[in-house]
Amino acid sequence: MADNAEADSLRRWVYHLVIAIAFAIACGRIASVQRVYEPAFHRDPEKAGDRRPIWPTTRPDSNSMFGSNDRARWATIRALVHDGTYVVGKRNPDIVLQSAVAMLAATNGIDAATLAQAGYDTRTDVSNPKVHSGIIFKPKLKEHGWATIDRVMDPATLEFHSSKPPFLSTLLAGIYWILYHVFGLSLIDHPTIVVRIMLILVHAFPFGLYLWLLTQTAERFGKTDWGKLYIVTAGAFATMVSPFLITLQNHTLGTFAVMLAWWSVLCVWDSTVERGAGEVTDGAAPSPPAPFPEEEGRGSLHVHLASAGFFSSFAVACEMPALAFAAAMFVLLVWWRPWATLLCFVPAALVPMALFFGTNYLAIGTWRPVQSDFRGSWYRYEGSHWNPPPVGQKKYGIDWAKDHESRGQYVLHVLVGHHGLFSLAPIWILAVCAMLAGCCNVGELWRQALFREPSEFPWFVQPLGLALTVVVTGFYMMNDDSRNYGGFTNGLRWLMWLTPIWLTCLIPIADRLAESRAGRWLGGVCLAISIFSVSYQLWSPWRHPWIFDLMIELGWPGY
């Protein structure tokens, strides 16, 4: 017993050390975050046909906003606090009229199509203050760093909005309001300081909580010291969460929300099988579950049910495909605790949904998110980056990968290619193996599910992990509008929210690997490759993965 107690104490100190290191690294990266200009990503003037951006002719100012994705959200936050509006720009209606005249005056159909579909008319040039006004069109010499292609335009008012759902931007605007009105820190005068402070508050500290919950999950369901430490180390350093902590986006917050909801569901399951399992003897039916003890458990049960509802719904507000996760959590909890779930889970889940649709209505005057109609008029205005190319022409860049490769090639690269889920992070190969192994014994799964038999590992984790992986990955592979690998980024960022579930699925196989030297070596190699992938170009997550860059170096033309 003394040896076990000493080992447990040492393991927990290692957990604390890993969390402290990961948290300190995150804070250090955020405290120094700025956009870096790299020669390798800019045009070679002596190379014909080079489509990369032109190298700046003057020294750029320090900027802690990386690109269109995060700028679109920062612009909305600034507009809400300083102007009391979701509008981040506006187009001059006189220019629109002139552009229409130019289109009608085109001498041939190709010119007209170019003007109408791609917006190549120079009079829609964003650098011309006579054409556009607003935050995202600020003159470069006065105030730079706000331009973004992630914008939509109201066809009725010609006002621009961020193409990102306004839910998160509205919540974060509350934090910025305090920084601005209480401490005098402005996104206009002190953008770098404000960005860094807010990222530490909304990314670094929740990341620490996320890792602590991961240690609790590993402690509860892991069997070996090596396996438990493997899971925590993977969560701290080997997933897509780490590189994205330095830039404002929805994926990390969605992942943290899934972790909180997932932990609450695991706690409810734990209490259900431990306190409510009936005994089955001689073929008799199991006895009904015992009630949750009033003196110690009912309050905790209600808190976990409310937490599961709130945070699974919050995850959906951050990542719409997480609706599959929220629905699965609701079904499981209704199965285990029907009345308590209806009383606690459902009202809590309605809060983020009300905020999501409410802010959407305040922003654009409709309940339907504009992102659900990617081919609608809000996206397909003259000059939009998202317009399809005119007939007979092609657009270049990873946003238009679907025009340069077949669906089969896309699926290949999503799974094992240049943005491959498994080629960049082999730890997920182990997780999928664990999912498949956990789904093999159907009879055992049904027995645990129906009779709530106590078990060392939750019966639903592996089947649910496999189902969510297939459904969500399949959705992105089959949906033409999202066939771009998540854009200019170092991995499949839109799968990030599945990380807590995948790490939990990884626990049993990590324990199996711990049993042999060869297994530990295999796990170590998979972990090392995964850490290498997420650490590649660590100064910005808005970079291509190392496999993509290697293929370019070897002569692949890219997109």
C-alpha cells in the first residue's frame, strides 16, 4: 500500500508538472505573439508563374492578428464596443451602380462574366477609400491589420459583416469592454496588448482547466502509470489544440466546451453504474437502479447534468457539427436519468442556443446563420473572395483545392496525405484501433448498456467515438463547400473538438502498450511524430503542414 501511495503521489506531481509546462509555454507564446513574415512564403520575382504574395516593400508594423480568420472576429469585437454595431465595413452604392454600368458595357461575354462573378472591376478595389469604408477597409498608412476575406455583405444595405457567427465575438466583446472602459486599453491604440491579454484569459487559463480534467479522466479510467502519463502528455503537447492557442478562433473554445460536457457525462455514468447497478442472478431481471443518495449525490448529479447540457450546447454554438455530440449526450443522459435530465440538461442547453440565435438575429436580422448558405447572395457579391471563378478560368490557393483534385484525392489527403488526420498525428491511429477493438464484443456492450453493470471503462466511449469520427469526418469529405482542408492551416482544425473523446478512447490501448517494451516504443514514436506535426512552424497555426511543404519542395505544384 505504501508503494502504491508513493507511486500515486509521484504520478500526480508529474501531472502538475506537465500542466505547468504546457500552461507556461502557452502563456509565453501568447505574450510574444505577432505575425511573422517569412521569405519562403513570398513570391520569387525571378520565378515565372509564382503565385505567392509579394514581399512587403516597406517594413510592416508589429501585428498580433495573423490573418482573415481571426481579424474578422477582432473587427466585430471592436465594432461592438466602439460603435455599438456588428457592421465592420460598407460599400459605396455609387460604385456599385458604376460597376453595373461597366458590366453592361463589356464588349464580350467573358468580360461581363468576369465583372459579375469574380468582381475584377478595379472600382471595387478595397484600397480605394471612395469605394469602401469601415474597420476592415482602413487606409493602410493610418491603421493596418484589419483587412479580411472572411466577410459577407448584406445585399440590401451593402454593409459588411464578419462571416463568422457573432456568438463568440459578442461574448468576447464583454471582456474587451472591461479592458477598454476600466483599464483604458484599446484595440485601436494598443491592439497587441489587448489581443495578448484576451488570449491568455480565454485560451491559456481554460487550457489549464482542460488539461486538469484530462488528468482526472486518465486517473479514473486508466490502469497503468505509463498509460495515464501518455494520455496527459498527448493532450498537452500532441494535439491541434496547442498551436491554435495563440490565435482567436472558435475551435479551441469548442474543444474546451466538449471536454467540460464530456467529463460531466462520464461522472453521471460513473454514479449510475456504481450506485444504480442491479444484480442479475439465475437469469432473473436486474433490480431497478437505486436512487441517487440525497445527502451526498443529488446536488452533484444535477450540477453535472446542467454542465453537460450547457457545455454541449456551447460546443454546438462554436462548432455546428458538434450537434451530433450534443444529441448523443442527451440520449445517454435521458436513458440513465430521464427526469433529472429533462429538468437540468435541457434548460441549461437552451441558454447557449438562445444566445447563438439571438446574437445572429441582432447582427443580420434573421435567425438563420449566414454560414448555412455559403452559395447565397451574402457570400456571392461582386468582389467576394468566395465567388467561383468565371467559366473557363481557375482560382488558385488551397481554398480552391476542389477545382484542382478529385474527391478521391481529397479523401486520401484528409486521411493519410498532406493534411492527413493519421499521417500528421499517428496517435489517432491508435485511438481508432481502440475504438474498433472496443466495438467488437457486441454482446458485452449490450449487457453493460442494458443492465448497467459496473465496468472499468465506460461501454459507450468507443462506439460513440467511432460513430462521431465517421460522421463528422465523412461530412467534411463529402461537402463540396468545405473541401479545402480548413484553409491555410497546419491541420484539420475543424476536427479539433473531437480531441477529448479521442484521448479518452486512447486510454485502453495506452495501457496495453505499457505492458511491453515494443508497445512503449510504438506509442513513443507515434507521440513524437504527433508532437513534431503540431510544433511545425509554431509561431503561427495559419501555415501548411510539414507534409504539404515537403511535397512542394519535392516538386508537387500545389493548388
